[in-house]
Amino acid sequence: MTKSRYEGRVASWKNSLAAAARRRYELTDEQSERIEDALPETGGRGRPCENHRKVVNGIFWVLRSGAPWRDLPGRYERYGSWKTVHDRFRRWAEDGTLQSIAHELQGELDAEGRIDWEQLGAHSTMIRGSRSAAGGPTDDKKGTGPAEKTKE
């Protein structure tokens, strides 16, 4: 009788640890709802499309961990196939889906007043590099003048 009581506690503890580990890279329900409209429609012909939320969570896991795509954990249950996650990331990057999500979220945060534009300044200055910076000859080296012809 006491054995089943401990088994229940251990199972509960393992489930809470698994839930905490999953949430590290994954979207919350609120975050998922915010980007849902910017993601492409699922449907059409052919094989049913993998859930976008699973794929986005897989993309976040790879980008955050720095691991190769093939090392994506949970082959089918957590994030789907690494190939599906990689292909969707590549497709969304090429067709501008990721860019539109970033712009949409940036607009929402700006409307809420949560972006301090004074701290997000991009400053650039153009400075001409010397020839030696690119590996070319310096003034004290040979070859700064016109090439000399050699006599044969």
C-alpha cells in the first residue's frame, strides 16, 4: 500500500520536472496566440502539416541551444522531425514569415510602450581603410609605384 503512494509522488515529481524542462525554450499559450495569425495556413493537399507551435518550439530549441538540427530532441513527440523543423525554418526565413512575425511583435510592444527607442540606436560611421588593411602593400614596401619591367 505504501509503495503505490510513493510511486504516485515520484510520477508527479517526474511530470513536474518534464514540464519545467519543456517550458525553457517553448512558447506559452499567450505567446503562441500572438503569432498565430502571422503563420501560414495549415491545410491543402497532401500530408497533414505538423502543428506550427511544435515546429516553432523546435526552432527555438535549436537556435537557443546552438545544437545542430539533427540533434533536436524528441524525434516525433515534442518537436517533430528535425527535417520538418529545419525545412519550415528555412521556408519561413526565405518567404518573409519570420520577418513579418518580428515586425508584428515589435509593433505590439511599441504600442504598449515597452520599447525604449533611445536605447535602440544603430550608429555607424564610414571610415576608409588603407590598402594595407586589406593586405595590400604599405608605403614603405615595394610595389606602391608602377610596376617595373624586367629586362631579359
